[in-house]
Amino acid sequence: MANMTYQEQLSAQRTEKIRAMLKTLPRACTDFINSITMTTSPLTRMAYTIDLRTFCDYASRELPHFASQPPALWTDEDFAQLTARDLVGYADYLTLYLKDNAEIEAQKVLRNHEHGVMRKLSSLRSFFDYLFKAERISGNIAALVSLPKLHDKPILHLIGSEIERLLQLAGDGAELTETQKRYHRYTKKRDYAMLMLFLGTGMRVSECVGVDIDDLDFDTNGVLVTRKGGNQVILYYPQEVADALKDYLAQRRDIQAATSKDENALFLSLQRKRISQRAVQLMVKKYCALAVPLKKRMSPHKLRSTYATRLYHETEDIYLVADALGHSDVNTTRKHYAAISDQRRREAAQHVHLSHDEANQ
């Protein structure tokens, strides 16, 4: 893997995980995943595989017919025994269930909200649709189960003063604990540069951790990123982001990566390895908890939403925002527009004045 790019390494690791999971699942699951290999990414196939494993866990625990033998031995005839009632029970099961955690020899409580239930039921529908079209079962009973109704949630983003506070805190670390300050002295330039990239380009966390040193071009202020699906695009950033990157890069060039595969990675962990997505998420959460304590669930994705909201506010071009975010469907981008609309509705309310005299006319 030493000669692979970061994205190639990630794809290989995910493929290995998929194969390991499929060994414990019915042959039909392997056939289904293999059938979509040429049209989907390893990340998408891993999501499908995890969802199928969750369903098999449910069937093993809750359905007597499937409890007598491990999932790897289930046949097409076994799947043909399932009823719509079984799948409705699965939808309810997803809202609260237990999963074995071998590392701590205990069970972990898991919950899925409507979006999680929707995705897992959709995966099951695709699986049964494959079996039906391949004439391995007589009907797609999953199509008889209603999907949950999704409710739109307001897009959480930061306003100008909150952005300033977040960046100031990341820069000086004034409100961090003493323990956090000891690490902050080593990571503040890195953390500041990552926050600036999120806020200045709207890139995804997966794109951020995948950036290599030679992906940066300060002549054009552009960075080459690999999008979902493997397409590469150049994202352009303002000069203030370039300044933060240059400041960090001066420090980064003095750090020797722990392994040869990470020597070109732009952002390194304290262990001198390419920083993980989880570490970036925790970093953002740490600073946001202090900078904007009333806005819960802040994450790199919320910083991406902040970028989208501000870009639309400045340009009022929904198609430009969609292109900058890498959305293939502009309707996905309209969620960010909804945040702007709400802001303007609030502003509109400030222009309506009802005096006592006017109210009595």
C-alpha cells in the first residue's frame, strides 16, 4: 500500500472490511454486493453491507425461523419465508436495539432516527429487489413496507461573530483546560488551518484528511481534493486561508511522518500519522463547544453548511453553491437556501411596525 494514494488506500481498506463482513453473511448478500461493484464506491458498498448485517442480526435475534443456524448458512428459500410483518418489526427494532461489543464484552445500545431507519429500509429494498429480479424469490416483500416520513431539520450554521470567536479560540486557546493547552501548543497552527479550510472552501472532512502537501497551489490559491465517487476537483480559497495554510506548512515541513505512506499528508496527528476523520470531528467539537456552547452537534459538516449559507448570501446563485459543494442534485443544496430564507423571514419581521394608533384604525 506504500505506493498507493490516500484514497486508494482507503478504498482498499474498505474493500477488505466488506469481504470480512460478507464471510459471516448469507451467500445472497455477497452476490448482491458483487452485482453493484461496478456502479458504486467501496464506501457505498460498505454501507450496504453494514445495513444487511444489521438486518441479519435482527432476524437471528427476533425471528424463530432464522435462530437455528448462523446467517452464513441461510439460503434463498430462507429469505422467501420472510413476511411484510417481519420487516415492519425490523423497522421498529431499528429505533432501539442492542449490539454486542466484543472489545468490552458488553452490549451497546443503538438508536436510529427517521433518516437512519429510512436508509436501512432502503438498503433492504434494494437487496430484495435484486433477489426478485434475479428470480431467486417470488416477490419483493420489502416494497410493501412503508418508509418513514422525513421531517426537514433547520440547517445549523455559524454567523459572523461566532466564526470570529471560533477562529480566535483555535488560535490562542485561551479558554482551553490546562491539559488541552499542553497539546494546543503543538496543534494550534494545524487546527486553525483546518478550520479555515472548512470555512473557506466547504470541503468535506474526508476530503480534508485526504489532502497531500503537493495538492496545494499557492499561485492560484487552489487545493486538489478527491470527491465522493473518486472525482478530483480544484477548490479555490481566499488569501486569508492561504496565509493560515502557509503558516502551518512551515511547521509541517519540520515534522517527519511516522510512516512512508503518510510522509506527503498535509495534516498529521500527534502520532505523526495522517490525521483521521474522527480526530478532526473531535477537534471541531472541542473548539465549538467553547465558542458556541448553545449550538449543539457542531461538526465539520456544520462548518460546510456555514460556508454554503454564506456563499449563497453573497451570490444568491444556488447553482454556484451546488457546484462548490460537489452536489450532483441542486435540490440537495436548497437545504442551505432554506437557512437563508429563514434568516430573511426574520429580517422581514423587523420591518413591520404596529403602533397603538395603527392597531385601532
